[in-house]
Amino acid sequence: MTPERERAAAYASLKAFFEQEKVTLNRTLDGLRDLLRQKPGACSGHELRAEASYVHDLYTSFENLFRAVAEELNGGVPKGDQWHKKLLLEMKIALPGKRPPVISEDLHRTLEECLRFRHLVRNSYGILLDPQKTRAISLLSISCTEELLAAFSSFLSALI
């Protein structure tokens, strides 16, 4: 297959996956926004766990998009214990001749916070969640989701 055909196939695959993942992201955002409307103050109990779960799910969708880029254009997902951090780092770096950066340096820093929170949710007890910190990361996740969707759309356009 010629490099042009490989690039076109990678673009088509990434575009289709992006459209599919956008549906998941938007449904998750709708759920989180609904919860925040119902509970404008910091949540507690089951609602706090639900809020943390929405944030967890948002970052999982972000990472799914990054994994697709890594598999289609980078030669695979990084290996090792720190692969989540390495994958995120790769997304702010251009690969000359293969692809532009997927995200900006600023978005990278924001997503690092979201990744740390997801790690906390996955690896600790829900009763240890701090309601104020969870709310702050929820609001951050909402804004960075919108920014990531725009960045990924621009990234795909640059691949054409």
C-alpha cells in the first residue's frame, strides 16, 4: 500500500472512531451536567461517587481517542507501567512525516490533572474522595472535553 493510501486509511479509521467516541463523550457530558444542575453544591455519598465516575468515564474516552491515534499513526501504544502518561505525552508531540500534535501544551497540562484524578478514582476508595476537589475536576473536565473535541477535529482536518 502506498503511503498516501495508508494515510487515507488511517484518516478514515480515526474519523469513524472519533464520530463514535463523540457520542459517548456527549452522553457522559450530559449526565455530568445533569448531576451538577441537580446538585449545584459539592456532592456527597452516592452522588459524589457518580460525579467521580463521570469524570473517570470522560478521561477514558479521551484516552480511547489517543490510543486510536497511537495505533494508527504512532506504531502502537507505549509499553510499561507508565503507559497512560507516556501516551498523553505523545499526543502533544508532532511526529514529522506522520502527524501533527493532537493537543496543545496547555491542554496536555489540563489532561494530566484529569488523568491523575482518574488514577485516584481507580485505585482508592470512593469514601476518600474530596467533594470540593471532585467538583473542581468535574468543571475542568467539562471545559477540557469541549477543547479536546475541537482539537481532535482540527487534528483530523490536518491529516487530509
